[in-house]
Amino acid sequence: MTNARAARTVLAAALLTLIAACGVPAEDRPRTVTPPPGPFPHTATAAPTAAETGAVTEMLYFTRDDRLVPVIRRIDQVPTLDALLQDLVAGPTPAERDDGLTSALPGALSNAVVELVDGRARVTVGPAAADTGRSDELLAYGQLVCTLTARTDVEAVFFVRDGVPLRVPRADLSLSSDPLTAADYAVLISPR
């Protein structure tokens, strides 16, 4: 029994030494760590950029790989519906584009006008620009609906053209002239 006990003690000591050798060495000062190359969802920065330091948040929806992706921006004040729409139509920032984000709005719905009517955003849509080569109206409508209903003062969104309700695609590919919410596009929303 003494030999077995001694063997266990030696084995335990060797195992503890092996485990201790696998640890991360201690350092006196913090240092910058460069992430390994590879596909990562997004990169973080040590200090916020100017666009990340505003007093309020603005949520916009852009696209990546045929999905809707929420983006939170920090801005100085709560935007009007027109300003929100302008920010959405302007598209992703260079950093957001580097993260793979794009927009379906240019050409499809870039000439829309929005107003709030009894808690619902009425979006007046003009004809799409000719020869845009865009065929992703579903994502364009989803971007508008999800962005506008992310605000607390907008319950739903409906679309009109020339004063007539417009039937627009929902995520299930059905057409609807009813007021829409983000729930109508939920299957297309991708976590950041």
C-alpha cells in the first residue's frame, strides 16, 4: 500500500505541475492584444469613436447576407422621423461597411417621405429609380419598418403611393397593405 500511495502522490504532483505550466503568465502592466485573423462578428475598440459618444441612441436596421441587422448609434439628440429616415437612407458608416453591412434602400425606397399619424408612421413612397439593379425590396421595406418601429412613438408602419395604400412584401413573402411591425420581419432579423 505504501508504494501505491507514493505513486499516487507522485502522479498528483506531476499533474499539478502540468496544470500550472498551462496557465497564462502574469504581467506587471496591461498590454494590447491583437486578435488572431479570422471571421469575427465585429471588432471592439478601446475607446469610443465620436459617433459612439452621443447622449441618446438611434437604432437603424441595415442588411448583411439577406438578413436585417440592428445597429445602434450614439447621437446628440433624439432624431425626428425625417432625420432618422435620412440616416437610414445615407447607409452604413465606413466602419459598419467594413463589418459587412449594406443597405437595400438606395434605388428601392430612397425617395420615401415619412410622417407620424396617430402613432403610426405613414411612409409615402415614390417610384423606384430606374436601372438601379436592385431586387431586394423585401429587405428595403424590412429596414424601414424595423427602424421606424424601434422608436417608442411608432406602433406600426404603413405605406402609400399617390395617396393609395401600397401592398408591400412581408418576410413570409405575402403582400400586405395593413400596418406592419418588426414582428412581420422577425425571421429576417439577425443578431449583430
